[in-house]
Amino acid sequence: MNKLTLSATVVLLLLLSASTAFCKKKPSYTIEPDAHIFGAVKGRMDIVDVLVKFVKANGNTCDSVSAASDNVFSKGFTLKCNKFRYEYQILDKGGKWYLKVEQ
């Protein structure tokens, strides 16, 4: 094997091991035992996962999920975290997603 093939193989192996490790990573949050998850989100933990990641990526806290649902009157989702201490609206406005922190 020449150096180029060897380094391409090493890079591929590193990428595969990194992606495998990423897939097996545990979520950085928990679902509270009495969590209210309903609407289009019910049974869709992949949606809950994306919502929590979106909230955290915007610098906010969500260590445990208290409630999650799709919005009835607007396009988006509501996420409540940390025993209902924090409430977030994830809204679609003109094709862009925004985070609104409820007080």
C-alpha cells in the first residue's frame, strides 16, 4: 500500500469509529417518569431529542423533559424542562426555526 492509500484508510477508520461512538452516545437529558408527551411528538423520541438539542445549542438548559408537544395554533413545538421550570417554544417562521423562551 502506498502512503496515500494508507492515510485514506486511516481517515476512513477514524471517521467510522467516531460516528459509531456518536451513535451509541447516551442522551444528555432524561425523560421524567410522569412526562406529558403528546400530539405528533408522542412515541417519537427522535423529535424530543432534536428539540432538546436545539434548546441546548441555543445556550439554554434542559436536563430533563417534563413535557413535549406540537403546537395547535402555530407551526412548531413546545418543550418543558426540569420539572416544568423552563418552557420553550420552537417555532417555524418563514422556513427558519426560532427559539422563544417563555418566562
